[in-house]
Amino acid sequence: MRRDLRILLGTLVCGGALLVYEHGKETVVDMQTFRVQNVDVRGVNLVDRDEVVALLALEPTSSIWNDADIWIDRLERHPMIKGAEISRRFPGGLTVSVTERRPVALAPTPTLEPIDVEGYRLTVDPSRHRLDLPVLSTDVTPARDARLVPAEVRALAAEVGRMMSADTAFLQRVSELGWSEDGMLRVRWTEPPVDFLLPAGAPAGRLREGLAALADAVGRRPTDPPEEIDLRFADQVVVRRTRDK
């Protein structure tokens, strides 16, 4: 009997505590003290701070205790925002930390548009941000309203990202990337004007071998640099001057 009574009392206490919590939560949300008065935006470079605040769609009655997931969902719908986190600053502040999508290349859409490493089309204002990026050479273009470029172009963007991690100095001289007829990667440099032929996913060491071969060829014939550095075959680097054929 006593055991049953203890169970009954425990149930009543827990139920009452839950009701108090829910009631208290609603009361806290409605309190004027916790109305959102200011928003601190962090992590933005390509997106305006005011635009981030506008995306939250705050109302005069918005509280820092409102569901942050709703605000995050609104932010992540923006084509330039990859992810966001929101934390509260008492009594009436929010801190919004944004992870932007970073442009890595220009892709035909059919006009040239910046895309990120995952192939998302980005809305970067070229009048405000200088984009010195390689051009992806392809005839495949996305549908008009598609957020992602086609798979072939996404694969090229992924290669740009891989080169960025492997050898930034190499990538800085790249003007154009595309697929060759045999499915290999053709990477065009601007200075000196030379094409590197290499398989997808080539490691940093392979790029360094190509650069060493180019430096050796230029050193031997400074006024006659090669036109191709062929890295398609394992343990072999072919330096080619097509005009010698």
C-alpha cells in the first residue's frame, strides 16, 4: 500500500513540475526583458551583416527564448550561407555565427558565375568583391533555377578544392580547368602558358614533380618553354613541346 502511495505521489509531483515548467517557459518568452534588442553577426565577409539580420525576420515581440532552429533554417536558405549557429546573450541579445560558402571557381551558367567546392551557385557581387578565380571549361550548364551545377562541373570544382589543399601556389597560376578527351584533367597556366595533364585526385607530390619538370625545361630553354607537362602516367613525367612535332 505504502509503495503504491509513493508511486502516486511521485507521479503527481513530476506532473506538477512539468506544468510549472511549461507555464514558466511561456512566461519567460513573453517577458519584455528578453525581447531581442541587438544581434551580433560573426563570420561574414561576402554577405552583408544587415542582410543576415533581415533574414532572421525578427518581430517586435521576438524573444531570445524563441526557437532558434526556425531562424537557422531561414539563414541556411540563403545561397551564400552554408551553416549558422545562434546563441543567446542576456538579457536581450543574439549572437549569430555564420559559415559562408566560399567561391573557388567560375562556371558557365551560361554566363560565368562563382561556385563553391560543392558546386553551389553563389550570389557574389563582383562590383564589391574581386574574384580572381580559375574558369571551368565545359559546355554543360545548369537549369535556370538550379542551385547546383551539373555533376561534371561539380567534379571540376572538387578538383579545384583538392588543389587548394594540396598546393595553393600551383592553383594561384591556374587560369582554366577542364576534362580532356580521355577523361583526364587539363589544367592551364597563365605564366608560363602551359597545360598540365593529370588524373583526377592527383596528390600534392605529383604536382611538385610536374613543377620540377617545368622548371628544368625552362632552365634548359628559357626562350622556348614547353606547352604540356603530362602527368597522366605513374612514375613518368612527359615534357612536351607540340611545336617540335
